[in-house]
Amino acid sequence: MKEQLVEAKEKSAPGRLEIQSDEAGRRIDNFLIARLKGVPKSRIYRMLRTGEVRVNKGRVKPQYRLRCGDVVRLPPVVLEERTAHPGVARGMGRRLEDRVLYEDEVLLVLDKPAGMPVHGGSGLEGGVIEALRSVRPDARFLELVHRLDRDTSGCLLIAKKRPALRALHAQMRENAVDKRYLLLMTGTWRQRRRTVDVPLRKFVLQGGERLVRVDPEGKPSRTEFRRLGQGKEATLAEARLLTGRTHQIRVHAAWLGHPVAGDERYGDKAANRHWRRQGLRRLFLHAWRLGFRHPASGAIMRIEAPLEPELTNLLARLEIP
């Protein structure tokens, strides 16, 4: 009954949020940063400083810790900022609803399409998480557990409850989440299995583009590669992440001398032109399996996302089983 009343309040007053038990104890600034994706942090702290955001009709400082039953009021301007492109977000959201691989009361796993970012920012109108929120307005909590590159497809884990997010993040820190990818490596890779253990360092170029390089001063990075099939022009492999650095698989594959097919950033330009003539219009990197312990039941979960026709058709033309 209480949940129904809370939902009714939120529908009748979009700027009012009643804090539930799973949000209690959070600092108000961290709550707003997580809730108002896409709103600059400077804007959020200004709202707190000027009293535009109020808790139980009063001003609070950024370090105020929320309590169950608190009512947070948001200014209308923030709501407008968050819904600047509602049509785009809803269209993306409807597309994602058809790509749910698994869902229960605390989490869901999507088969993210290639070309879609996981979140908005850097000039993007929105991403997976904003699109989901747009088509699920009654969902009080939807947060990414991990990320996938914009050009990578496959299993993406999303938490629907804060305790589930905390538990899954703990598994990520303990390297207890099994993330496996399928990739097409340019050329003939002769080895059957290899663990690449070379450090990676991230650079931000003048235009804001991120670039990752092998660097002795970088962060420890480990990827396990296993050959699955081979043709005259390319090798199908599985990559298992042992760390989770930006662009890790792509940079490690290029370091091996066999960049991922279709990789415009770390790949071979001549090879990519060849792949486009073969019908490949995207990066051949797909998060095909995700394994973890369910945060509520403790059951071992293994979720798989099949390759899309564009990728399976290319393998068939290359005669790679």
C-alpha cells in the first residue's frame, strides 16, 4: 500500500521523490548525481547551495544523509534538462525492451546493440540507461553495473535495486564476474591460448577522444585469449577479461598483432576496408556470456547473447566454424 501511495505522489508531483529504505543513508549530493544523469555536478551543488533542492521543505548541505521517508523536491529546470530529447530516448527504450535476455525483481540483462552508448554525455543525446528510464517511468532505480564500449554489443547487466548494485559491484571488485567476449582477429593467429599481461594507460586527446596504449607506467591489465576457429583471413577467438580497463580487449588484440576486425581506432585501415567490402559495418566484438552470483538468491547465473546475423553471415563467408 505504501509503495502505491509513493508512486501516486511521484506521478502527481514529478519534482518530489520519497526516499525508500534502499536509499536511506546516502549523502544527498551522491543521491542527486546518481539520479540526475546528464546534469553537471556543478549544477547539482549550486542547487543545494541555493536551496533549489529541498529535503522535507528545508535546505540541506551536500553531506546530509537521507532517511527513509524523506521527501526530496527537485526544481523544474532539472526535470526539463533530463527530458531534452524524450522522443529519441523512448524510441531507443522500446528497441531495448525487445532485447532483454533475463529479468527479475532486482536485475536485468540486456543484449546491447552495437553503436549505442551505455549512457549519455560528451555530446550524446542519451544512452541505454536513459532510454530504459524513459520507457519505465515508474522504476525508482535503474543503474548500470558495468559498461560496454559504444561499438561493442552483447550482455549488459543493470541493477533494479541498490542492494543488488552494491552486491554486484563487490563481485566485480573481487573478479568474481565472468565476462567473455567473441572477437574476430585480423589474420591467422597461430596460438591456441594466451594470457596477455601488459599494462595499459589512458590518454585524452585535445578533442576529448579517449585513446589507450600499452605503457609500462599504465595500470595492470590482463586478458585471456582462446582460439575457437580459423579461416584464411581471420581467427575467431574468445576473450575473458581478468581486469576491466577501457578498450582492453581491443588494445591487447592489436598488441598481439591481430587487431579486432572493424576496429577503426586500433585496427588496420587496409584490413578494415577489406572487411567493409565483406559486409562488416561494425566492430566484431560481442559480449556473449556473463556469469555471476545472483545478489538475492545466491544462484549461479550464466546469461548468453547470440551473435547477430551480420556477424554470423561474415563467419559463414569466411568459412570459420
